[in-house]
Amino acid sequence: MEKELQPKSAITSESAGHPPITSTVKTNQTRNRKLARFGFLFAFLGLLLFAYFVRRAGVSQIIFGIRRLGVGFLLILGISAIRQVARSLAWMRCFEAPHGLRFRDAFGARVMGDALGNIVPLASVAVSEPSKAAFVTNRVPLLVSFSALALENIFYSLSVAIFIFFGTVTLLLAFPLKPALRYASFATLAVTILIVPLGYLVIRREWKFLSRSILILHGRGVGRTWTEKAIPRARTLEDRVYGFYKRNSNRLLGILALEMCFHLAGVLEIYTTLWFISDILAPTLLTAFILESVNRVINIVFKFIPFRLGVDEAGTGMLAKALGFTQAIGAALAIVRKGRDLFWTAIGVALMVRRGLSLKNLGQQAQVDIAEATLKGKAAQSAGDAG
């Protein structure tokens, strides 16, 4: 029987004489409530933007394109499942013996965590990612699963930068662009050129810039309460990342290949969608590749807007027009993506309900577990310093 996540740890910890855990949870809950208010505001603004660009692109044309997709939407869902599988497998390969994770546990945790990220967009960093690790605490310790998840996200970020770089270069070389789109492409290209080699140097030379940066802030009295909690977390994360790199160099290319499969499945998904909905121009893998790379940029920049309402329709519509399609086809493509996201969000919520979880209890438990893991890390570090 699977272990259910309940917020009783907070009560246990407090009664055991560990008030810092309860204090941390209350602080995080207050912060998440504030973020949620902004989330509702951005959701409302996104909805207005969505309505504007859908009307501008042509409601009847968009509906016509979506109707052309028909049962092809089932094929889109099947291709999108490949993306979930790829990242789940990548996460599994980031664990080190004696710890490991079964595929069904990794897959379920990813789907449920992503569902939380869609439902609570601005609090996704504070709730969604930790919750993925909290979902599998009945299989592996929280600190282990969280570190493996952080590693997987690093590989994913690297793959995103590489994918966006080549997609942007292809766009600039293959199509004539309006000045605004050309300048945005050059800016994106500049950012990726900086990120990829910098990330490689940080891991290769084991620069502990995260913990040192937080330590400098702590020494200067900036956010002392936050930095005191963050320093041991940053050190633990850095040690595990660099340790994994040293001990498992033979896994690195395999993990990166799985992350690239995520993007290639996205290209196939867009190609298939356009094949159904476009009635003026046959799609190519090249145009699908460019559209998916720009979609990655939109996902990163506008993650704070629920389901990227409005901005996805605007960005995809403009780019689709530059590639020879119409704005209506681009908007229809973005709406089909939202349908796919809604499907997986519903699956994630159903899995949470099946476990008897609520969003409130889940967020509390994830914060309690991380607070407990941090206190254990501090205790271990103190013991080591004393020794």
C-alpha cells in the first residue's frame, strides 16, 4: 500500500522540540499565498490577451483548424506521452546505488508535479518541483530524490539551451524575418551562447558559486534568515551534482540523449498537428523544429502565466505567419497544446485524488519534508565540524 502524504509531520516535529520546521512551513505558506494572488492576476490578464489574439487571428478559422484535427488529437496525446516517458527515464538515471526509482513511480510523480505547476503557476518552483520528490518518499529518501531531480533539471536546462540555439540559428538562416522578430532571435541566440559554455565550465571546474554567493549575502546581512537556511541546501546540492559527475561520467550522454528525445517528440507533435490543421501549406520537419524551439522560449519566459494564456497564441501566431502559415493556424496550434496540457493536468489531479491528497496537504508536506531534511543536513555538518 502506498504511503499517503499528510501534513502531520509538522505537528510531530513541533512536539519533538523542532520549532524551526513549523516556522519554515508557515513562512513558505505565507509566501505561496502571496504568489497565488499574483497568479490569479496574471491568469486574468492572460485570459484577456488570449481573447484578443484569438479574435484577431479569426475565431472561425481557428475552430475550422481544430475541427480538422479531430481524432488526430489522440495521436497528439500519444506523442506527448513520449515526452513524459523520456524525462521520467532521465530522472531515474540520476539516482545512485543503493537508491533507485521504478518507472511507474517516476512517471506518476512527474505528471502530478507538473499538474501542480499548471494549477499554481507562480508557486510552481516552491511547490511543484519539491512535490515530485515528496511523491516518492515511500521509495527513496526525500533528499536523495530531490537531488536526483535537481540533476535531471540541470541536464534538461542544458538540452533546452542547445535546442533553442540550433532552432534560432535555423530560423535566422532559413527565413526572412521582420526587424522585431530578428532582434528577438539575436537576443535569444546571445543568451544561449553564454549559458551553454558557462554551464559546462561550472560543472567541469566544480565552481561552488551557489553556496558562495549565498554565503556572501549572509555575511553582508542580506536576508539572514533565508540565507542561513539556504547555505546547507546549496552545499548539499553542489556536492551531489559534482559527485554524480565524477562517479557517473558514463551516464551523462545517455541522460542528455533522453532529454533531447523530449524535444524531438515535441517536434514530431507539432509536425503532426500542422499536418492535420493546415490547409494552405504542408508542414516540414524544419518548420516544426523552429516552432518547437520558439515554444521552449515561450515556456521559459512566460512560465508565470497559467498555460501561457495569450502569449502562446500571440508568439506562435506571429512565427507561423513568418514561416508561411497564417496566424489562425499558429493560434490553433497553441490551443491544441493547451488541450494536451489540460489532459495531463487532469491525469495528474486524478492520480493525486486517488492517493487521497489535496493541494493544501501536499504543499504543506513537501515543505515539512524539505525543512526536516535541511535540519538533518545542518546537524550532520555540525557533527562533521566538531569532529
